[in-house]
Amino acid sequence: MKKIGLIVPCYNEEACLTEFDKEMNRVIKSMPEYSFEVLFVDDGSSDRTLEIVKELSQKRDYVRFLSFSRNFGKEAAMYAGFCNVDGDYVAIMDADLQDPPSLLPEMVKILESGEYDSVATRRVSREGEPKIRSFFARQFYKIINRISDADVVDGARDYRLMKREMVEAIVKMGESNRFSKGIFGWIGYRTFWYPYENVERTAGETKWNFFSLFKYSIEGIISFSHAPLSIASWMGVICTGISFLAILFIIIRRLAFGDPVQGWASMICIIIFLGGIQLFAIGIMGQYLARIFSETKHRPHYIISEASDEVEKVR
Ligand code: UDP
Ligand code: MG
């Protein structure tokens, strides 16, 4: 019998978990030809999430859990899940039912057909989302696909079912600045994109705001592309070109009109302009440097303070 492992990162999800468990149980019962493991990763929640998860692990024999010593973020929670989950097929799924468990049977069927190594989900609409956020999200996908070798699909969610070998590859990508959408794309494999209508959160609130999404998108670009670094060189080339033209202009003006000294205002503008470009370029380098710094420290991705079984606590 094949086993399906489900990773569920949870951060302050007390309002959703009962509903999630009900729905999950219904789906699991509808697929008797598979055995299941649901691995909840409590990402240092400050509400009753851990308590509820513990209760579930007592009630259901397929439930396991890990609990972090503090909030490490969804990326770390997913990584912990990948490192510890068991199963021939593995899926990652949010606790708020925005990744409907009811799609699982269909996704498993697609994997079983043998044509694909993973089935990933993609939202076809961005309904219910602020217009400005949709706009920036679209621009982000356009930019990252143009400048990086990680193929990131617009509207892709983290919800995907994959074969064991993909999980091994993801675990091997041990970088500490993680951007999973890019990692999934980077490792390759044949992926089927499963479109579905956006579902609203069951209860509770999203942990993302505009600023955190913006930071996450910068993370994605810097993790998977060196293009911003070459912006500095290109701006250098362009500025040098412009300055040659300006010199030519001044020489001609001097020869033709015998120009007296003038142009204090334009001089200031030029100085500020160049200063701005230099700071901008240094800033880009700083972003990469900061990542190099945090990678070289080799700090653990997460620390587990409690788990339903024996696991590696610090990794
Ligand atoms: N999550 C997490 N750690 C965090 C933030 C979120 O494990 O620091 C989990 C959260 O519990 C949920 C999933 O990641 O299961 C997606 O979070 P959310 O619903 O806030 O994101 P959205 O669906 O709005 O993108
Ligand atoms: Mg959500």
C-alpha cells in the first residue's frame, strides 16, 4: 500500500484546525487504498494550536506533530516537514483550508498516471485580493521569470503533491534564505499545473501584509538571480556614455559661444543623481552580502522543542 505524507505548517491556527481535521478525515476515509500521515508543524504559535494538535495526535493514529521553540516562519516549517515526513507521495498544505484537501484524490490520480512527478496547484483568479497587491504580484512573477533560472508560475501556491525523489532534492537544498516557490521550480521534474478557484480562509487571519510580501519577493529575486548585481555595471556604462556627450556639448558651446562659467544648479543635480545611483548600487551589493553573511553562519533552520516521536531536534 502506498503512503501519502501531508505537511501542514500552522502558526496561530486554533480557529481553523478542528475544521481542517474534519475535512482531512473525510478525504482520508474516501481513499482507503492509501495509508496516510499528517504531519503538523507548529511554528511557535502563541495560541492553543499546539494543544489542539496534540489532541488530534491522540485521537487520530495518522497524525504526527513537531513544535518549534519559537516562530521561524513558514519556510522553516515547510523545510522541517520535508526533513521529517514519511511517504511515497508528499504534499504540503495550509491549515486554513485555502488548499482544499478535497483536490487530493484528483492530484494523486494524476501522479499515478506516471506522466508527472509532481502536481502543483495554481489559482486562476485573484478575486478578493486588493487590486494593488495583484498588480505588484503580477509584476513580481514577470520580473523573476525573466531574470532567474527558477521557473515560477504566476498564481502558484505552495500546495503541491510530489514523489519521494523530489522531497529528497528539496531537503538537499539546505540554504537558509529559503524561497520555496523558486526551489520547487529550480529542481525541475515534470510538473502538472492544476488550476482552481481561489478559496477564502476558513477562519482567522492571513499572516501576510503588503510589506512582508514585498520583502518575500525581494528574497525570491535575490535567492535566484544575479541580475540586480549587473544593474550597477549597466548604470555605470550608461552614466559614462552620458558624461561623454555632456563633455562634447560643453566643448562645442565653449568654441562657438565663448561660454562664461555658469550652471551651479545643474551641477548640484548631477552630483545628487550620481550619489543616488552609487548608493543604490551599493545597497544592492549589501543585500547579497547580507545573504552571504547569514549563509556562512550556518545557523540551524529551526529548533524543535517538542514532537510526537523521535526526530532530529536541531537542523
Ligand atoms: N504559517 C506558518 N508560519 C508563519 C506564517 C504562516 O507556519 O510564520 C502557516 C499558516 O499557519 C498557514 C500557512 O502558513 O497554514 C499559510 O499562511 P497564511 O494563510 O497566513 O498565508 P496566505 O494563505 O494568506 O498566503
Ligand atoms: Mg491562507
